[in-house]
Amino acid sequence: MTGSAEHRAGTGLLTDLYELTMAQAYLEEGLTADAAFELFVRDTPPRRNFLLFAGLAPAVESLAAFTFDPSSLEYLDSLGLFRKSFLDYLARYRFRGALRSLPEGTPFFPGEPVLEVRGPLPDVQIVETVLMNRIHAHTVIASKAVRVVLAARADGRPRTVVDFGLRRAHGPSAGLALARSSYIAGAAGTSNLQAGRLLGIPVFGTMAHSYVQAHESEEEAFRAFARLYPGTTLLIDTYDTIRGLGRAIRAARAAGPGAVRAVRIDSGDLERLARRCRRELDAAGMSDVRIFASGGLDEDRIAELVRRGAPIDGFGVGTRLAVPQDAPAFEFAYKLVEYAGRPRRKLSSGKTTLPGRKQVFRTEDPGGRDVVELLEAAPPPAGRPLLEPVPLRPGAGPTLGEIRERVAREIARLPARLRSLEPADPPYEVELGPALAALAAGNGTP
């Protein structure tokens, strides 16, 4: 299963009012020829060298569920804006268009189409909002999560990253998007059991400080938990981290080999405490017990801990992954590029678009370079064409595991400077192919 169950109960009202007022106007005027819209990002946030495309499978599920039931039609009728003929059209509405898209898990850059939606103009106008909603939410998280994963592995050591962010996510839907997007970006799993059940993502968990506080002593709590959950992780900073470590060591010895797999530090000077824990665990003959850290972490803090050689084996990342504070939103746009076989473009100041249906070619240039060219241009540029047809049957696309493998493969192919957390110098190059450049130079407008 690649998406979440919430999409099965989707509604056509998950849209903006103007999508429907425009659709009615198109139908009244006979503007029903095929149109092509493109979804793209105008610019990358500061310090982001690339973005990671995500959310395609949930978007396809949303299209399949995008219908107008009788209660929705009654509500629309109550607005006094829509004629019976249009409400009848909505009652019969099923998405009849076609999609071309980047494969989910592909790095991309500003100005490149990541999704093309093509079909009768009213049909493909109506789904603008729901498509942007799904893809934007997942892409924001995936683009943040991949930075966290890269930071955790910057020295080549395969440290674990786990999504701990459900409680800070902006609602249940955001929590599922968080778990899914962070997993395909390389996180080992999530604390979110709903994501585990619906999406098959591995689930992880330790204990809270309240469990320790509920017992008469910290060591008693550790012994009880290790007996009940062999191979567990013990949270050792409820009172004093170093004393907690000593009690965890005694509890681990009492429970036997393998009963305690890791200790978790959630506060304080993580580097100093991790070094002390590592020394004492090794001295106790427990070199196989790992150290897991959490508490206010993001890619920059993790990168600093890795750079300084802190002996930390894994990270739980919550708030700053669920709600990326440096880039909580991307400037996605969904714009008409062709209607009735003719290229269309927008010339608004600061918001111009490029006309015509396109393809993106990723070259093998050592420094990295993409070429955006008209779809039918001949000869096509050298490089891998990235946009490909999308099956519109929910579940027909790649599995999460396959998407996760794609991410790892595609990130490894990027120039090394782009995998840094700091701005790449020079930035990745995206250029226009000659046919597209010539069309744009002539304005490409009716």
C-alpha cells in the first residue's frame, strides 16, 4: 500500500471555490478542448541545493477518490453560484485526464516541471488544489528529511534516523505524510503506529520519562521494561544521565545478554554525555549497546555532532522534521502551458511561465546539468528523460521500498557539492533547450 486510507474517503470539495467557478465558465463557453498544466517550483529556499519529489501516489489516490456526493452537491447548490447543468456535470465527474511525472523520489530543481496534467480543460482545472496539496506536503517533508539523513551519514557511517514527529505534525494527515516522506528519504522508520499499519513502515519506540517517574526507582523501571521488552532502548536522562546510565548497566546485566540494545539521551550536552556513556558502556563490556539521541534535533545539530565525532549511533527527529522551520512551504505553482494544441504562458511580473509541453533531461555532466526542452523537439537533448506516464490506478506505482531505493540511488548520483548542507557553489545548472528558448523568446502567447 503506497498511500493512506484517508484518501479513499476523499471529496470533490477538497478544492478552492474558484476552481469550480472557472470550470462552470469553461463549460458555459465551450472551452473543453484538451489542456496541459504543469506543476513546478519557482525557487528553492535558502540553503537548499535540491528538492526531493514526493507525494505522487497519495495524489493519484486523491484523484481516484475525487467525486461529488449528494451532500456535496447540495452544499454547492446552496451557494447560489452554480447552474443545474454544472451540478449534473459534477455528479458524473471522474478524473479523465492523464499524468506525466518525475518518478517519486527524484531530486529536482527550480523551473522544472515535476508533474504534467493533461485532459479536458474543466476536468484538469478542478484538480489543481488537491494535487498541489498532496504533492506540496510530501515534498516539503521529504526535502527536509533527506537533509537530516545526509547529515547523519556525512562521515560514511550508517547512523539510524527515526521520525518522532507525529505529536507536533499539523494533524493526522500531516503525520502520515511525515512518516511516509521521511521513510522514502532514508529514515529507518517512525514512531507513528498508524503509518506502520497503513503503509508498512517499520515502527520504533522507547519509553517516556513518565514511565520512569511512575516507579519507586529508576533502576526498578529499567529492570521491569527490559524483562518485558527484550532488546529494548532505555531512556536514561529522567533525573541524571550518568547515574541513569549506571542503573541501566545494572539492569542490563540482570536481564541478560541482548536485553538492552541501546540507551537514549534526550537532553543536555549530547556530545559530552554520549562520550561518557560510550566509555562506561565499553568498560562494562557492553560495546554492543548503542547510543541513541533525541531532543530538538535538526540536520545542522546532527551534522555538528557527527563532525565532532560524537559516538551516537542514531537520532530521533521530531518537531523540526514535522514542521521544518527553515522552509515550511515551497513556492509550487500549477500553470496552463497548452490549450487546444497551442502553447500558453503567463507574463506577470516575477511570475512568468514557460509555454508548451516539456520534457526534462538529466545529463551526465560531472558538475550536474538538466535541460528543459519542448516535448516534441527534435533532436532531443542528450540525457535521461525524467517525466514519464503515471498509472492512474491506486497502488499501481512502485512500492515505498522501491521509492526509497530510488532516492538512495539518485542522491548518490548528484554532484558531491549538492549533498552538502551549505549552498552549492556553483549551484546546479538548469538550462532551456533551443526549441523552448526560441518559443519563449517569441513570448509563446496567443
